[in-house]
Amino acid sequence: MQREQIVFVGTCDLSGHFRGKSFPAADLAARLRRGVGLAPANIFLSATGPIQETLFGTQGEVFLIPDPATRVFVPFDGSAAEYFYIGDIRTAEGAPWAFCPRQILRRALDRLVQETGLRLLATFEQEFTYSGVPALPWQPYALEGYRRQGPYGEALLAAMRQVGVIPDSFLCEYGMQQFEVTTTPCIGIQAADQAVITRELAQAVAFRLGHRVSFAPIPAPDGVGNGTHIHFSFLDVNDQPVLYDQKQRWCLSSLGSRFVAGIQHHLPALCAISTPSVASYYRLRPHRWAPVHSDVGVWDRGTAVRICAVSGDDPAQHARQFNVEFRVADATASPYLALAGLIQAGLDGIRQAREIRLTGSSALPTSLSAALDLIEASDVAADWLGADVLPAYLRFKRAEIRGMEGLDETEVCRRYTEVY
């Protein structure tokens, strides 16, 4: 049987899914120039598939252009290779499209450089449930728990390294069948690209082994949640870290403190972007090692924003290691939108010279509906995504809520687990 290689190009869209189109590999050179045509309404494909709400109807045309820097090619014995690119969505005239998730992040990163001269260094810590191990016994962090997953972890890390995504850790996590994969930090948009690539390779390797991975926020209402924690720091024009200052409280530099204070101030509204599903809020409940307030803490994994520990006795290495962890995110969020929201909120903290609140932090919203109301009421959030994008995003997410109405929490979790 003859076979012809196929290439996929996609984007991680408003619902956090990686979707796009494919074409014969023989056409790659042309597609790198002109991309593939899309209906603008495609950006409104819902979490569960159907278009529930769209501004565009059947009209219009945009183009998904593969970015050569994001090439993923991983052959698998006895199966088609994983061969895909992440793309930018452009108008017919070649301009960046306002609804393109990568463009929304790129705009935030450009603003960070313009206003501070700094570049973001970030990585995503991603938790997931793997069907290839028995649900019992419960063995969190145990070597036996790791042993039971067999070749999966090794195959995943090999696939990641093959495409230039450098693994940092792979571990048996707290929940039954739960694992976590982390990668080394990257500059700017590459951090979000690598989060998307890691998710897709995690799914790809599981599929080849006859199993499945789910990044859904929580598999059952009383279960253990899967978070997507974002670690970040900053580099100056000389590639020197600027977040660490041994003389300041928590060793957090003045600029870093104002940036974190901006995130803290806007965090309840940010939830609409970083935890944007109905099931996300089943994870954000007390006593689940997940945040419930917009608090900041040192070495505290229960806070929304954690100042991370450093090790060793070399101050220069401390500065390189030092980072902040944002813990109010999950894989129903597009990494591009979540990271863009963090940057924009942090920049507001710098502009307004905000200070971290040590007491009286705001409670996080307890539902997606409440989070959407908060971001709609914000006087600055429209600028984070774009003046046209935020109202459309609100309509899109409220349609998702309507689609889950009448379902109990167990069924809601099941539906998200099926598709993430």
C-alpha cells in the first residue's frame, strides 16, 4: 500500500484546542508562503466541537500560515508520523488577524519590551491523567507509580527532545493515573508554542501505545485537578535575569513586585482567560491544593502566585533560578491567551506602581459565569485581548455555559475529560 505524507497546520484556539487543516507534504513550500484558507467562524469552534456562537456566520476568509520555527516531525513505528506546524492567522491582505491567538500574545510581548526593555522567560508545568496505568492503588509520587506507566514517559520525553522541546521533569503526580511534564524555560512566544507541542505529543505517544491522555481540569467533581502552572521571569537586553534582588522582600525585585501586584490585582478577572471552562471551577475549591484567593506567597503551593525557592549557595545561580509561578490556569485555556493576560495585567501593575497585598486578598470567582462578568466589568481588560476580541470571547464562553446547563457536575467533568 502506497502512502503520501501529510502535514497539519493549526492554532490553539479560543477553546484551547489545537485545530487547523492538513495538506500534502509535497505542497509544503507553497503553504509556508500562502497557508491554508479558513472560515473566520472556525475560531469559534466550541470546547465540545460545534460552533455555538460566532460573529462571522459563513462569511469571510482568513489564512493560517505555518511558522517554520514550530516544525514538529516525529516518526512512529507502524503508524503515521506526527508532522505539524503551529501557524499564524492572517487576513487576505497578509496582515495579522485580530483574533489570532499568537498575535494576541505577540502584541503583549511587544508591549513588555517597549515599556520595560525586558523579555519574558517562561515555561508551562502541565498535569494530566494517563489511562495506561490502573486507577488503583493510589501511589502519589512513588517509584512504583512511575514504574507502572511503562515506556510512556520515556517515549514522550524522547519525542519532545527530538523536536527541540527540552524536558525538565516527568513525574507520577498526586492523583490516581496523574502525571506531570515540565520543560525548560523559553523566551517569549516559544514558551506557549512549546506548551502546545508538549500537549499534542503527550496525546500522540499515548495514542500509539493504545491509551489516552486527558488534560481536563478535573476528571470528577471530587477528584484531583490537573493544573497548568506558568513559571516566569525576565531577562534584560544582555540576557541577565532581573527578577531577583537579594535586598528586597522575598528577594523579588521592585519591578517584579509591581508586576506580580498587577497580576494579583486583576486575578479574579484573569480567571476568565486562564481557567475558562465550567469544570475549571470545580478544581478551584478549598482543600484541593489549588488557589481560592488572589494571594501571593513564598514557597506556598496553595497560593495563586508563588514565589519559588532557589537552591545552592551561589548568588548568581540564585538569580538564574529565581522565578514566579502562576497557579490559576488549566489546559482549557489557550496558552497564548493565558500568557498574554498575565503580561498585560503585570504591565498594569508596573504602570500603576501597585503593591502586593499581604492581607485581604480577593476571593477567586467560583464559576465561569462570575469570571466572565468580572472581566467584562474591567476597565482595562478589553485592551488585553483587543477591543473586538473581548466581546466576542464573552459571547463564545457564555454559549459554552449554556451548552452545559442542566448537567450535573459529574457529567460536566466527563464531557470535558472526553475532549481535552
